[in-house]
Amino acid sequence: MKEQEEVTNGTVAVETEVAKKDFSFRSYAWKQFKKNKAAYWSYKVLLFLIVLALLAPLLANDMPLYVRYKGYSFFPAFSFSNKIEVKDPETGNIEILQLDIADWKRLDAESIIFAPIVYSPNKSDLLNAEYVSPGGEQLFKNKEGETVAMPTRFRHWLGTNKRGEDVLAGLIHGTRISLSIGIFSMGIASLLGISLGAMAGYFGDRRLSTTRGSFWTFVIGLIFAFYYSFIMRTYKLGDALASSGVSIFFELFISLLIFAVITTTFYFLGKKVGKIKFFSKQVFIRVDSIISRTIEILISIPNLLLIISIAAVARPSMLNLMMIIGLTNWTNIARLTRAEFLRIQNLDYIQAARSTGLSEFKIIFRHALPNGLAPGFVAIAFGVAAAILIESSLSFLGVGVPPETVTWGSLLNAGREQFSAWWLVIFPGLAIFVTVTVYNLLGEGLRDALDPRLKK
Amino acid sequence: MLRYILRRILIFIPTLIVITLLGFIISVNAPGDPIERMVTAAQSGGEVGTQTINQIEQKKFWRKKLGLDLPIFYFSISSLSRPDTLYKVFDKNEREALDRLVDRYGNWEYISEYFLSLNNFYNSVIGFKPDTTLIKEYDQNAVIETINQVKFEALALKSTYQHNMIEAKFTKLSLLLAYYPFLSKFQAPLGNVHYKYIDVEKNSSTWKNYIPKMNFYAKNQYHRWVFGDGNWLTGEGSQFTKGLIRFDFGTSYVTKQPITDVIGAKIGWSMFFALLSVVLSYFVSIPVGVKAAAKRGSRFDRTSSIVLFMLYSLPSFWIATILLMTFANPDVIHWFPASGVKPATGYPETASLLDRMLISLPYCILPMICYTYSSFAFLSRTMRVSMIEIIGQDYIRTARAKGLPENKVIWKHAFRNSLLPIITVFAHIFPAAMGGSVILETIFTIPGMGYETIFAFQNNNYPMIIAVLTITGFLTLVGYLISDVLYAVVDPRISFSR
């Protein structure tokens, strides 16, 4: 059918040329992916969610985007400073507007443009506290100070919680947290998972060999490196971490630098040591065994419990949470990447590359990796879904998330206190569900698109 | 076969060791001093900055009981400048202050002298009771206030390590001591302490920090935690703990009870829900998966696929909350009780086991639904995929070609082989059920390990958290072992004799 259409539409030659040009695996996979309606739609939903997350402060903000007040124009939502001085042109009095607590909705401004949702997630609307439902009666204090029914523009579209915080605003800002947790933690996990999986699959147990001397020299070097970069600098690092600033990155950088310098020194030293007779015996580094065992151990501990245990001793912060989730969730990625690399390292083109004398490093990164990423990608998509689920479970339990942060899970948890406030349960849960489903569908679509062998 | 199982168990041991290490590392890094919490929580009050003799004794006792007077691990890497006895210093803050001083000056000989003289000074200040005749002429409250301040400053000095702060504290102390003539007898000792500190500064030997040194300890906290404080193999002569290998997980920071007792009372419900839910989901998911695969592309297949996929993505805490909100809510439908596993008043005394089960049944239905549905979705999908794979094989085509009825082909020939993957995933479902219990037990207030974990988390009861982590890790390993062995039993193609 399609071919016929193409022919009738004309120029067959051009068509084949395009086809020739486009015959890369990437375009093939993209075409396959597009055919999968559910996956394609979830891709679009995901794009929408990302836009929502990026624009969250513009979409839901109690500070107006633009105000013209007594002849002055300003943009509170974009402002870095928290104070604006306004001089009354008639009386000459100076009025100081504190941006985050000013009552913008009752301000006598000449013109004012609000964000679509006129509330911020953490700000209480005291008039509408104690669980006001989305369809229920909402109150508003107008400019004359009278309490009237809520104007449609300022409605709490999805109701409020006990403290009168807007649920929709919380949901929009929660998108930000959930997506960034998912993406960053999986970023860490995929770095770990892909590199470890690739190493395990490519080197196996018997490909990476070295002399006995250089092996033990390197191990000793590791101890020294660890000593000089971390043990000796414990207090420097600890104080930098406690001071909460960029200094921790600086100190960490120095530590890593020291580590790198010492290990490389010992690496070259080891080459020399390896020439001595007793130390020149070849030993195999059982990369695959080590990494596979590590994975085995990690998956035998219930993930959520492990994360709760680590969160119990770490300070509650989003950054910590991302790191914890990332460091505990790389196993699936590693396992799939390992399997793929096991397959790839036996293929002819890798053998050919090896026979030309390319370095292992180059073979892995230039030749094997581009080919072996596909299963990892699938695992990453599923992993993001899992990470979002973990984050929302944790914030639902109130574990590891700073208490003032509004997330989907914490909103849902608030609904548990008052069952009549169904909107606090339904909407955040729906948001989690949709996001998780989108990523899962995406993962399925990717798997079908990237792995032609699965096709019937 | 037996050899395979033995080998499998041998692999099991290092994995278990790593899990205990992991738990231990986490617990060592726990913030705060447990002793401080346990003792001051018991009896707060008293003068500022002072500790009663009773309190000190209690602290000593608890330090010994929890094994905190031991070094942490079998070995430690420190510097030449560091003494290998620093762990014996009583107070966590003082220990850190000393360690930081060593880190800065590198001369333990001088630092220890400084610290000893400071300790002596502190003890003499603490023991000082002003003679009533001496303070007659002064304002009594002011005198007591000043003495308290002296005591407080002296205590604070012991855990201070910044140079400026130490100097400031010395100045402040000597100012305070100058207030009243009867305090002036402390000036000389204070000056002595100060000299010692200046000595430390003068004779710094920071080069010692650059030379690493390894210390080895046969008795340490990890060893004690795993093997108890008696004989490591037989457990004889143990005083406070028999060790992990004899299922002694230490003492709860909150109730001060043995953790084993607490967990023993809780693990039943957790295991009940986890195991029963796995069994239930196997029972439901196998027919669903087989049917979907047998009629691939049919309406049943398509709808069940979609439904299962949705179920798979549904967060269990959401469903649990919605279920509670709908079916355990007096305002909507009140079919089930909202929390617990039995009536608040307990079972009636005459109730038999069957009666008790009947009483508990309505409590268990909602949690069971939540426990089951997610693994059910996962299992059905796995079953379907493996069944489809099997149906595509040649021997099934042969079976069909020779005219066997479809029913027989599916259930007799295909089904058995397609069971294999589903057996292996048991090992994945079980930890998921145990981990999921944290959320579901909290929502339904089921008195199990998961709920206990969250309770422990809220109370910084680290030994409990680590105990739960270790136990679940252990149970999961057992799950893996069982599924591996089952796999070998079911599939004769797999030989493990290698």
C-alpha cells in the first residue's frame, strides 16, 4: 500500500536516494519507535512534562511575572533581589515591597500579569486552609478587605491542604523534583552501570592480564592514594561538606587530583617492578567475577530498605537522595550492558580491530560502546521510572527528603491524614502514575525499536 | 546436584559477609552519640555543664555494653602521628577534638600531656564546692553562676580544637577565675594547662601526618557485632552480646530491649504477607499469562496486557491509600477496618486459631490486595513472554503437526518448559515484597518489620535499621538459593556439576 502511494506520488529515484541516505541504525530505530503508538505518545507526554518542569516557576508562582506600580515596572518572578523600593511620585514616600511576602493579589497596581497558577507550593493561603476542595467554596479577601467568593482567576483548581497550600502549584513544582531525581540519579547509575557492565563483559575473567609485580604495586598505590587523598584530608572534606557551598567540590577535586597523581605514579612504577624476575609472572584480573559478584550482592538487598538505611545516616537533602538512588540502582544497566558486551567482544569486527593493534581503550570506546549501548538505554528508561517511584515512596514515608520540600509523595502523604480530602490523594498519585507509566512505555518502545531480534 | 548446592552455599557466605559489612559501615557513620542520647534521655536535668557521677558510671556501662569502647574494625589506616589508643577516649566530641589537634600539630606526646592536664583541671573544678563562709560576703546566685560558667567553659574546652576558640576560652576562664579571690587558686593550674597548649603549638611535627601507618586489632566492634564478645565460635563466655551469627542483633536505642526480641515479635506478620502474596500472585498470574500467550493477539491478550501494564506502573502506596479512603472510610464504604491486623482490644481469650484467623481476615484483605497486584502484573508478563517463546519452538510445531489438541499442546508440552523463567523470578519478587512491606505496613499499620523500620528511622534507632537490613538481605539470599536449586531440579538440561 505504502509503496504504491510513494510510486504514485512520483519520483521513485529521489525516494530510494533518501532511503539510502537514511539507512542508519538510528533512523531505523526511530522509525520503529514511531510505529509504536503508545511509546511515541509517551515520548510526547514526557516532553510536555519536561517543559512543565523547566517552566515550573513561571507556571505556578505567587509573585507576578510583571507589575506596573506607581510608575515603576518590575518583574518579581525573575528578580534576584527580594526587595524593591518604590517612591510615591505624589507624596514622595518610599515604600518597600518585599517580593516574597507582598500581597500581590490585593496590590493597587496599574497593571499586573500573574503566572497561570497564582500560588507557590510552600505558601499558605490562610483563608482557604483546612482542606478546601477543588469544587468547593473558596474565599478571597478583595482590595477593600472584604471576604468574598474566590474569583475564577485565583481559584485553587485542585484544592488546598491543611495549611492552605495550593495543590496544583505543588504538583507543578513536584514535576521538577521527580524528573530531576529520575534523570540525575539515573545519570549516576548509567555512568556506573555502563562502564562497569562494559568492563565486565569485554574483559571477562581472562582478558585483562598484567604482571604480578605491577598488580601488587598498583594495589599498594591504591592504599597510599586513598590515604593521602581521603584519610588525611578527612577533616578538610568534612568541614567543606558542612559549610554547604562550592568549597566541597573544590576540596573533592583536589582529593581526586591527588588520588589520580598517586595511582598513575604507582602504575608506572609497577611496570618497572614487573620486570623483576619473581614479579614478572602473568596474573589475570578477574574483572567479570568481581563485578558480577558485586551486582549479585547489591540485588540481594531490598533496594528500598538499603536506601532507607543509608538515608538514616545521611542528611536529608535532594542531592544526597539522588546520589543514594543512583549508587544503588545501576545493577540492571550493568547486567544488560555486560550481556551485550559479552556478545560484541566475540564479533568479527572487534577481532579485526584487535588484530590491527588498536588499544583496548580505543576498541571499547570507539567500536564496542556505540554498538553496546542499546540494552543499557532500555534499562535506563525503566530505571528512571523506578527511581521516580522510589523517590515518591520515600517522600511519602518522609524519609530522606527535607521536610519543607513539596513533592508528589509528600502531598499524597498529607492526604493520608484526612481521607475526605480526596484531591490530595488522587492528583499527586495520578501524576506519579502517569510519569512512571510514560517512562515504562518508553522503555518498552525503546526495547522493541532497538532490538530487531525481538521482532516477529 | 548436592555438590552444586554446596558450592552455592559457599558463595552465599562471602555475600553475607559483604552485607554485614555494608550494614556495619552504615551504622558506624550514624550521626550523634548513642550513649549521650540513651543516658541523658533517661535522666535530664542537673547543673549546666556538669555530669553526676551516676551519669558517668551509666555512660561507662553503656559504652561497654554496646561495645563502643573498642576500635571499629580489624585494621585501620592512620598516620604515624596518631596514637592507636585514641578510641579509648570516652567522649565522642573530645575524641574528635583530639584527633583534629593531632591532624593540625602531629605531636601526640604533647597533645596527650595537654589533654591530661586539662582533664585534671576540669576534675578539680568539677569537684570544687565553695565554702559557705567564703562566699558570705558575695551575692550567692552570682557566685554559683560564675562557678557554673567556669565548669561549662572547662568542659567546652575539652572538645574545642580551633586555635582561636581555644585561646578565647583560656582568656575567658582566667577572667572568670579572677572574679572572686577564692577562685584564684585555680589560676595556676589553668596557666599550666595553657603552657602545655603553647608547647603543643611550638613543637608541632606535622611531617608525621604524611606517613601512613596500619593498626591491627583482634577485638573490635565489627568482630563483636558479628561474633559476640565471648568465644567467637562457641559463643561461650559472652557477657553482653552473643553476636550476629547467633542471631543476637544488639540492643535497641529506644527501648533498650534486645533487638532480636523485637524483631522476633514482628517478623511473623512480614513473612506472612510477603510469602502469601507471592504464592497468591503465582496462582493468579500463571493462568492469565498462559491464556494471553496461547491466544496471542486476541482481545483477551490485548486487554490483559494493557491492564497488567497499568497495574505494574501503579504506585502501591497510592492504591493502598485509595483503597483505605474508599473501603475503610466510615463516610464512604466501611467494609474493612482501617489499621492493624487484629482488634485493638486483642483477640478474645477463648478464640481458637481458626477463630483468630477469621477475626483477622478483614484486616488482611486490603493489604493483601496491595501486596499482590504489582508482583502479579510482573509475573503475568514474564509468564506470557516465556510462553510465547516456547510456543514458537519446533517441538511445539511437531506436537501440533501430529494432531494433538491445542489444549494438550499448551498445558502438557509448552507449559512445563515455560515455567522456568517464572521460577527464577521468585528471587526478584521476594525482596520486592520485603522492601514493599516498609510502605504497606506503614500505611496499614501492620506490626511487622517494615513498620518497625520506619519507626526506628524516626527515632534514629540505627541498630534496628541495620538488623532489618541484614535479616532481609539474608532472607533474600535464601530466596535466591531456593530458586537456583529449584531451577536445577526442574530443568534437566541445566547441569551444575561443572
